[in-house]
Amino acid sequence: MRALHSRDLTGCAMTYASVLDWPIAVGHRYRRTGGCTCQDTDPGGLCPAPGAHPRAIPVEPLAADAVATAFDQAPGASIIAACGLFDVITLPYLLGAGLMVRLDRLPVHTPCLMTGQARASLLVSPGTARELSGYAGVTVRSGTHGWVALPPSHQTRWDTAPEPGQPLPRAGDLDPHLQRVAEIASREAKRPTS
């Protein structure tokens, strides 16, 4: 979906809410000179995801008819999707990128977003993400307290955007591919450098 690759905050929010029917909310925003808006209430705290996290957990999704107004009134805010229709598996960037290279060769559509050069987040069928929680560096978000920051939130972009009506894979179906990528990464890490 071309609309999800733009920087149009309200347009993307409307697409997530109306085309994909995802529950979304306005999140914190990133400011070049002031950092994340969460630091307005906790000035001494370190923000682990500047401008790309919810204002409150659990995420309180907006009513569909309130999405455009809410994002028009919050320029630069992040778009937060509550889990429920999907689970989120977050893994180190290189592992995620390697996994997506393998998955791109298969007839499996796995939405994946990248956060800077640090993390990759894959969307999978709800209730299945825990099947991959045993890998080092992998975190799982699901259920009422689960969420994900969606593009164009600060430093997020789609590697593989979601498609309307496209079923999400079960996390377990990705396991053999993730296992192979993890083996290759481990072998490369042990290789002496010249």
C-alpha cells in the first residue's frame, strides 16, 4: 500500500484505521531540540524509544471518526497500534533483515517494520508470537498491553508493508527461517576478522 510509505501522518493514520481496520492511538512525538515529549513529565528519565511509543499503556484506541482530527491536532506524533489483531515480534536489526531476505523468497507475506538500524518488528497472527520468544534479543508484544509504533513515527519505516485482507503468518511458521538466520549470524560472529 503506497499510502503507508509517505510521511503524511494523518493520511497514514487514516489508512491504518479505515483500510486495515487497526486500533490506533496518538503517541508521543520526537523534537530535534527537546527529545521525546515523554520527557516533559520526566525530565531526568531516559526514553528508550524517542517519539515512537504510547502515551499510556494499555493503549486507548481512537474511535474511527476521531482519527483524522486527533492526528491533525498532533503534528509529528507517533502512530501507535494496539495489539489484538496481531502480535509483534521484535528482534535485532541484522537478524530481522536476514529473516526478511529469506521470507521474501517465499509466498509468505510478513509485514515488517524497521526502527532505525537497531530493531526489526514483524507482525504475526495474534496469540502466536510467544512461539519465538526463546531467541536471544527477541521480545514479544501481544494482548492488551502490546503495542507497536507505526510509520511515519520517528525512525520507523516499512520493510514489508501490510496488505488489506492478507492473512498474517503464525510465528511458528517463521521459526525454521529464523533458526537458520540465527545459525548463520552466530557462525559469522565467530569468524576471525583479518
